[in-house]
Amino acid sequence: VELSDGRQGVFANLGNVQVGQIITVSRGAEQWNYIIVSIETVEPDDLTPLYPSEHARLTLITCADYNFFSDRYQVRTVVIADRVS
């Protein structure tokens, strides 16, 4: 969630989103809307959030719970959103 220079990373506020919230992804003139359907916390070695889905889905993953003693993040925050338009 932080860049190497200490600035906030792109997903620094991912922990503030809520189920039901809309996420808009834009590329050039194209735009897609997704609705958040779940927010999960998983272990770093849990790869199930990366498995393919049967429909258009957006999966956002970031690190959470930094441990200064081990110099690593303890868990991953996973936000799953289904495409609505």
C-alpha cells in the first residue's frame, strides 16, 4: 500500500471501499462499471482469488497488516467486483 519512497500506493485506500459500491475502470474513451460483491482477507499464499471466473469480474488485491519485525505484510485484502455495464 506504500511506495518505496513512503508515498501512498494506488490501492492505499482499498480498505475503505464497501460492498455495493461502484468501481469505474476507464481506458481511453472506453469505460466499464463494476459493483463490489465481496471484500475478503486472505493469507499471502492463498491463490484462490486469482482463479478464473465464468463472467466479467474485477479482482483488486493489496497487502495489509505490515509487520515491522518480519518486514512483510501479513495478509492480503481482496476486493471482488462484478461487471454491470
